[in-house]
Amino acid sequence: MRRACKLVIFVFGALYLLALALLAIGTWGLFGQPRDPLSGVFLLPLGLPWNLMLDGFPDAWLPWLAAAAPLVNLALFLILCRLAAGRNRP
């Protein structure tokens, strides 16, 4: 169980970092890439369901909150893995 938890956390964290890198590359046109308004599309599924609950926030905050939404899921994975590890102890 512990190995599966670590694998899920590692894969999710790696996908999150890759999606953030693609967002930065597409938003600012780094490495000669053209600017792409859809460069943050890979962050959306990683941040579900939290990024669907951002309606009441100011428009200036929305890109930052959408980019941080996957951190909530990562924190939940960490908490669940720690709880599961505590129950597996003899």
C-alpha cells in the first residue's frame, strides 16, 4: 500500500510540474514557441473538482487559483496516504 501511495503521489506531482512547465512555455512563448492561449488546458483535469468552484473569485485571481488547484488534490493524496499508512501498522 505504501509503495502504491508513493507512486501515485510521484506521478501526480510529475504531471503537475509538467503541466505548469507547459503553461509557462505557452503563455510567455519560451524556447521560441508561439504564444498559445490554451497552454493551461492540462492543468484543468489535474485540478478537478476544485477549479470548478472558482466562480466567486475576482477575475485577476482565476489563473493563479486554477494553476494552484492541483495542489489541493496533491495535499489530499498525501493526507490519505498518511492515514492509510497509519492503519497498516501492527
